[in-house]
Amino acid sequence: MKLLTKSTLLAVLAVVLVIPGISMAEFPEKPITYTIPFNPGGESDITARLQEPELEKYLGVAVNVTHKPGGGGAVAWSEFQRTAKPDGYSVVGCNIPHIIGQPMIRKDAGYETDGMKVVMWFHFTPNALVVSKDSEFKTLDDFIQFAKKKPYVGTVGGSGTYSANHLETIRFMKAAGIELTYVPYTGTGPVIPALMGGHLKGAMTYTPVSVNYKDKFRTLAVAAEERVPALPDVPTFKELGYDIVGGAFRGVAVPLGTPQPVVDKLAEAYTAANKQIAKKQLDLGFVMKYATGDDAVALIGTMRKAYGDVLADIKKKK
Amino acid sequence: MVFETFMTLLDPVIILSIFAGVSAGLFVGAMPGLTATMALAVLLPFTFTLPPLHGLVALGAVYMGAIYGGSFAAILVNTPGTPSSIATAFEGYPMSKQGRALEALSIATVASAIGGIAGSLFLLLLSPPLAKLSLRFGPAEYFWVAILGLTLIASLSEGSSTKGMMGGALGMIIGTMGVAPIGGETRFTFGMPVLQGGVAMIVALIGLFVLPELYTMAAKGKTALTAVEVDSKARSSFWRVTKTVFSMPGNLIRSCIIGEIVAIIPGAGGNVANLVAYNEAKRASKHPEKFGTGLPEGLVATESSNNVTVAGSMVPLLTLGIPGAPPDAVILGVMMLHGLRPGIELFTTSGKLTYGFIISMGLAAIAMVPVGLLGGRLIYKVIFRTPVYFLVPTIAMATMLGTYAVRNSHTDVIIMLILGTMGYLFKQIGIAPAPIVLGLILGTIAEMGYVQTMLSGQASQYPALKLFENGLSHILIGMIVFSAAWPYLAALKRRIMSKKGGSA
């Protein structure tokens, strides 16, 4: 009897201690759902589709990309934070500044910036100030001089309100001491014909636009730390004396409470995938990132500080 | 470019999609109560998994087949299968009663194919230059175009223009739910985070176009239709019929042009085109008194004009994002899902896809001839024997599955059911679903245009003046005034005419 109890106890202990260890070691053992909070065809979706086969190769299970668009990502993030299980099989794409700005500005965003665990930020599309090829503005200085002479006449289009484009425009105005008029569009797509048709003086958009429309648009400056590989001739704002670095960072997150080994495994898989697709993405004007663990959290902190003042100002005005 | 694209369409999968689409469309269109818009709305979610070109080709073929299929029921049962074949029944049914049903069907087939090809040609030739012109459309112009669309809906909607206007306004209100397209405020979310996504256009489309029809079918509860007995011995040679159709080139050209003009006007599609073309054919005829007794001329006019509207109505859609006819709203939904934005880029960056889609509709029109002539007999036998109690639940199920698939959202299914039920009730008091859907689409365009104009005018003391700044805006405003006044002018003209008629 005593022996039995002892062995039972041992068995239980063994189960408790060993089984999770084994199952950890085996993660993943079933398909992973990778939710994209935007429509198919956008940059997040295109990247996910590039990553999908690489992730499957690395993890050995199927990775199913699904879409849950709405509210600039908020619909997916709020549902993810409410319902996703912290087992590593639910992964959601996430973006800066969206996850920083929305909970600050909206009353019912339905989620919190820190309500999910970021596994990795895998790339960055810096903001870029772009004008039409036939525009009178040849350099960033031309643009600034114009804005100084005619405040508010310089219309700058961009994707969305409180978006990376919007906040960068505000930071640029502050840094250069000028007044521009920011005109939001629903996404980067519609900004392009508006700039082509001469309805805007310029656009604060992302570097892939500069690369894709090299023959139609001129990029005056990019908001990156260093020059973007695909645009070697375009100066950074920093070089020109305006300390603004920003844009959209894309990454993936899992629910809070997901076991660390699982997070690490996912981070490794995304890192491996990122290396495989780097060449393709660099040519398109992306800047690759490999921010995992503490670096990933630190990046949210940096960007929150960078855009925080601007957002707080907006909130006060409302 | 065009030739190259044509070669890519010779892929067996595409050819198969065209034939499958035309057959499915023919089936749905021939079934009274099931409209082309509804067919597209039900089938749309099932094209998600297809590449964009395949999805668009399949839906384009369904659209083409459905408008043609409407003639089957019109000719054989005296009930238009879709509203685009109303006038087809005027001539087709008398022909059937005279034992010339197969001749009438063959004429409808040939005329529809010609109309379909003409529509694709119009689209192919008109849209690239118009897309270039679309670059000149800034926020102010988009605002005015959307307002023009709204006034047109009102003046063209079936029934009273007040009710059309009310439908449009209702659609605009539904469109304001969720995060504002510009400004980022959340509106009408009632504290529910999931409503930040608003009412997706596709969800509204499925609900408003499909459910009311289903309710109506279920309420009528008819089990089978009684068709004219078809005397299969009275075959008519295809070549003779083709010769008959081509022996009236004036009629064909006139009807195709009428079809195209009606198609470009937002809100009006085959449902208006077939009636106008029929009336004009009658007016131009040497023997107008014979109309209504089974005259091929009338049949050619209606069936060619309504099939022109299929591709023809996509001119404003592909260039400005404004649906020329209600079914185009569904096509717009597919395009948006694949990140294809109407405008110049469709004809440059994604030119291959756009031209492929346009040409595929011409091919679908050609495919109607073998499908209609060979499969037609089988199709109408199936149609007249499919009981409603089987059809309604099947479509209802497909509708719900499809709605869920749009955004993987249960909420969307609930929204769809609520909107559809509301749509049915509104239909009972004379507010049709089409103006509601167009209001939803145009309202968002108008709002964006207005806010963007006001914002970009910040430098001036009166930003609103920017709305009236340039020539294109003035032209559009002129058109708005004209279209808003049109119903009153028409009524006035009628009154004067009747007075004259009375005194004479």
C-alpha cells in the first residue's frame, strides 16, 4: 500500500514534471493560426504570405494565414486579447504605431498596447517625404522654405489619421518650425493618384512607395537611422538636421502568459523566415529588423516616447 | 498588351471558369426571383480562395450568364427571370405561344452574345482614357461625383424618388458606423470593440440583396412554374436566326448604345436599359402596332441592350470606383478584397489583370451561345422542376457561410441577418435595397471627399470654397442640378403633353 502510494506519487510527479517538458520540446505539434488584422493584398498580408512557407519549413507544421480586418486592426487585436489561448498556436500580426496610438486616442479600442506579448518586430518601412517628379521642390529645403513663406498651403497626404504618416508629419512640422496641412487618405493606395493628379503638394508615405514609383515621384528625405538600401541617393532627415526616425514596424505577437520556450521557438522561426525573405523585401524598400525579447519591448518604449508627446497634444486638443 | 492578356486567358482553368460561370449565371438568372446581383453576392465569398483574376473572371461570367438567363423565364413563363428582361416577355412570350419558343430563345441568345461583346468593347475602349481623366478628380470632384450618384439613384429608382432618396440616406447612415475613414473617430459602436470594423460593404450587400429575395420566395411558397410546352420539333436553324438578328443592324447599334449610356449612369443597369431600348425600337419601327405580338425586333433590342450593361456598367466602376449598376457593387467588393483600387493603376500596374477581366467578359458572351443552345433545354427543365423548399434553405445556408468567410466574424453574420431582414421590411414599404447599398458606397466616398477638401483648404479663410474651385466641379454640379430636377421636369413635360393631347 505504502509502496503503491509512493510510486503513484512518483508517477504523478513524473507526469507533472516531465510531460510539460516533453510537450514544450515538441512545440509545435498542430497547425498554427497566423491572423492578419488587415485586408489581403496589403503589406502585412504580402509579408505573411512570403513568411508562410519558410515558417512551415522551420516549424514542421502548417501555418494558416487568416484575415480579420476592421478598425485599422483594432477588431482583430481586441478579439485576440480577449479570446486567444496562450499556447503559441495563435499568432497575430501587430504594427507600430497602430497598437500605440489607437488605445491612447480611442475610447473603445478594446485592447491595450501591453496586452499581448510581442514575439518579434521583423521589418520597418520608414516614412518618406515624397513629391511629384515635376514638382518645384527639388530638396527638403525647398519644401521647408515654401512652407515658411506660405503656412498651411503645403498639403501633405498620407495614410490615415494618427497613423505613422500623420504623426511623422506633425513631428516634421515641429522639428522644422513650419505649418503644413496634413490630408488623410484611407490607406497608402489612394494617396498615389492624388499626388500624381496634383491634388497634393507632397505625401508623407512609406519607402516602398518611393521605390515603386521611382519614375513618377521624387523622395526628398526618409525617416530612417541610415539611408535605405533600395534608395541610396535619398538623404535621411537626420543627415539634414531633423532628428526624426519613424514609420511602420511590423511584427507578430502571442497572448500574454504564453510559455517562454514557446515564444523563443516562434522567435527563432520568424527570424529564420525573415533571413530567407530579406533580399526580396530589401529590394522593395523595406528595412529588415530582428528585434526579439527585450529589444522588442524596448522598441515599443522608444516609439511610444517618440510619438507620445504628439499624441498627447492631439488628445488635449480634442 | 491586349493580345498578350488574351493569350493568358487561354488557360484551361480560366476557360472552365467562364463556362461554369455562364452556366451558373444562366441557371440563376432563369429562375424568377433570383437576380444577377443576388447570384453574385452569394457566390462572392466562395471566390476568396481563388487568385484575383480567376475570381473576377468567374463572377463576370456569372453576371453575363444571369442577365442572359433572365430571358428564358421571360420567354417561356412570361415572368422575367431578372428585372433586366422585363420587356423580353412582351415579345418572347407571344412567340412561345405561337410555338416559336425555340426561335425566340435562339434570337435572345444571339442578341445577348452580341450585346455582351459590345459591352466589353465599350469597356475596353472607354475606360483607359477615362481612367487617365480620373487623375484630375481630387477630393472635391469625388465629393460631387458621389452626390451626383446619389441624386441619380433617387431619380432613377423604381417607384418614387423620395423613397429612393430615403434608401440612399439610410445607406449613408449605415456607412458611418465604425472608425471614421478620415479622422479616426469611432462612431456608433455602442461600446462594442468589434463594431469598430463597421458594416463591411460585402456583408451589407449579401444581406440586402439576398435575404429580401429569399423571404419573398418563401412567402410566396410557389412550388413550380408553369411553362409553355416547347415543341422540340419546331427547331430553328442557328444560322437562320443569326441572319435574322444581323438583318437589323440599326436596331442592334441603337440598342447597344442605349445600353451603354444607361450602364454608365450609377444606379441604373439592365433593368432600365431593356425598357428604354424596347421603347426606342418600337418608336423607330415601321410597324410599331405589331409590337407585342411576338416580334423578333423587340427581342433583339431588349436582349442586346441588357447584356451591354454587364461590362458597360463597369466603366465608372473601374475608373472612379462608382458602380454603374447594382451588381457592380459586388464586383467592387471583390476588387477591394484583393487590394485592387479603381483608377489609373488598374490599367497600368495591374493592367494584365484588368484587361484580362474585361476580355474574359467578351469570352463569356461568346460562351453563352454554346451553353444556351446546347445546355439551355436541360437548364430550363431543371429550373422548372426545382422546388422552392429546396432552393431557399440552400441559398440561405450558403449566404451565412459566405458572410462568415468575409472577415471570419460571427458579428458579420448577425449584421447581415439584421440588415437583410430590415431590407425585406423596407422593401414592403417601397424602399428597394439597391439605393441603400449605393448610399452606403457613395456616402463614404462623399464623406471622404468633403473632409479632405475642407482639410486641404485650411490655408484659406473659407475652406468650403475649395469645393467650388475648378471647372470639373462646376460641370459635376451642373449635372447634379439637372438630375435632381429631372423627375420634376419629366412630370411637367408629361403634363404639358397630356394637355396638348387633350385639346387635340
